[in-house]
Amino acid sequence: MQQHQESHGPSSPAPDSRPEEEPSRTPTQSDVRRWRQYLADERAEAAVYRELAQRRDGEERQILLALAEAEGRHEAHWLKLLGEHAGMPKAASARSRLLGFLARHFGSVFVLALAQRAEGRSPYGTDPYATPAMVADEQIHEEVVRGLATRGRNRLSGTFRAAVFGANDGLVSNLSLVMGMAATGVSSAVVLMSGVAGLLAGALSMGAGEYVSVRSQRELLNATLPTQATLAAAPSLDVEHNELVLVYLARGMTREAAEHRAAERLGLFSCDCDPSLSLQPEKEEVEDEHETVGSAWGAALSSFCFFASGAIVPILPFVFGVVGWSALILSGALVGVALLATGAVVGLLSGTSPLSRGLRQLAIGLGAAAATYGLGLLFGAVIV
């Protein structure tokens, strides 16, 4: 039966601009394969969000369940298009399976970082069979997951920064040291001892430096927190020269709010006419153990351990008795793999390309080692 299209007034929602007749035609084999892949991925992504929701509570749990519900709507769309062509369930993509594995076994910020990239690379924007609502959903989902991942990144950022910096510093500095010493022509035993000395000195230096750095930053932040001096001093203040107003002005209040708060603090009056100006207990804020700065001991310990774990990689060939060029090539290769891995982890957590971040780390590390090797050749030639 032919249906007549009704006119929509200005207040009516705009109709779907995509053609209605195309989805009704017989799908091609290419369409079926693509839709079945979409269907499998939507099911896998919904499962990922449900797995993550089981490890969360409160608002985060509700957000993740809402994302899973949205993926379920997308799944229903592709099922409707496929009809009898749906067939047996198809395996999800490798990316979706990896997300599912991580969500089941870890449920960490890594999963959200990967999910953020997955949502941002949705193919629906160029697929004529995906509705505009689905395209918009995927765009919004990227921002939702970005927000959830940001919470985890903030909890990790202090200690994680120290760990990544420590590992990369250990890899690059000790490889450079090994390369520079080897270029001067000293024996492999001397190169090994130099590498061990560099490991210990660097790890202790990194740990001490991070402790002092984070501790100092915390002390600066603590110095900015309000004290309870106003509670003790308020009764003795001169009402005619109310310096308590200056305290609240310095804390960023408006003149009106500062005067209102000072008057209440001095007991001059009590007013409920404006709740935003009424007196609130000045309680000391509870310290967040996951704040961005991180703990001094956590940063120091992670820097020490990760520097040592990175610095031991370049000397492993010498530890196992490899000498000469073989040791140097093997050392460079091991460090190259480690640099790629650490760069990829940074890329994953930051929601950017793991490959580009890994190659950047590799170029920086090997470039520094090559420069040091050249200096070692120069100094070796001068010594000779």
C-alpha cells in the first residue's frame, strides 16, 4: 500500500534524510557480510560495557549500562536489516575481542582508552544503512567514554607519569652509557660494570628526585588550603574594623558574600534570605588518595623500580656473556622493543595511536644512543 508523506510543521522533528527505499531492496553479499560484522561488533561492545559495569557502582555503573543499552539498539537495527540473512553469530573483530578479554580480566582504564578509540573510528558515518541517530550515538559515545577514561587517567597520572618517565629514562640513559663506553674500546667487563653502576646510580637518583618533587608539590598545595584560624580569632575581632571580610575576599568571594559570611561568623545576624550566602561549616577537605599529584612514596618507588627495570635491559647481553658488536646490536634491539612497548602504552592511555607513540619513543631513544656512541668514538680516539 502506498503511504502518503505527511507534512511536518516547524516544531516537528526532521524526518530521516536517508533514503527509505534502499534498505528495502535485496541486500548484496557485501552488504550481508558488512552488516553481520557490525552486528557481531555491537554485541561484543555491549558485552564490554556490561563487564565494566559489574566492576563499577553508582553513577559510573549507570553510564556504562546506558552505553550497553545503546549498543543493543544498534544491534537490533542490523538484525532487522539482515532478517533471514543473519545466520549463525559471527565472530567479532580482533579489536572487539581484545576489549572483551581486557574487560573480563582487568576492567582497567586501558579498556576505556581502547573503547574511546573504537568509538571514534566508527564506520557508520560513511555507511548509508546506518541511521543518523546511530552516527550521532557513536560520536557521543566517544565523549562519554573519554569522560569515564579521564577519571581513571587522573587516578593514575601521578604515579604513572613517574613510572613511564623512569622506565624510559632507564632504557635510554643506560643504553647510551653502554654504547658510549663500548665505543671507547674498553673491555666488555668494564662496559658491564659501567652499566650496573649507571643502573644503581640512576635508579636511586630518580627515586630521590621524584620523592622530593612530589613532596614539594604537595607542600605547596597544602600551603594554599584554608586553615581554621577564622573560627578561633573571630570572637576577638574588632567589629568596626572587620578584617574577617578580607579573609573571604582573598578566598575569592564577592564583596557581598564576604561581608555576609563575616557578619554571620561574628554572630551579628542570621539570614536565610539567600542560601548561597548562608554560613557553611568550614571543614577540612578529605585528601583524595588518587589525586593527580600522586603520593611522594608511590612516585619515588615507581620511579626507582621502573628506572631499574628499564636500565637492566641494555646490559642483559653483557650479563649473559655476549661481547663485541653482537652485544651492542642485541642490546639496541632489546631496548628498541621496550621503547616501542612503553610508547604504545602511553598511546593507549592517552587515546592516541599506539604505533605513532611507540615509534616516537624509539626514534628518541635510539637517536640518543647513537649520539652517545659517536661521542664515545671521539673520546676513544682522543685518548688513544
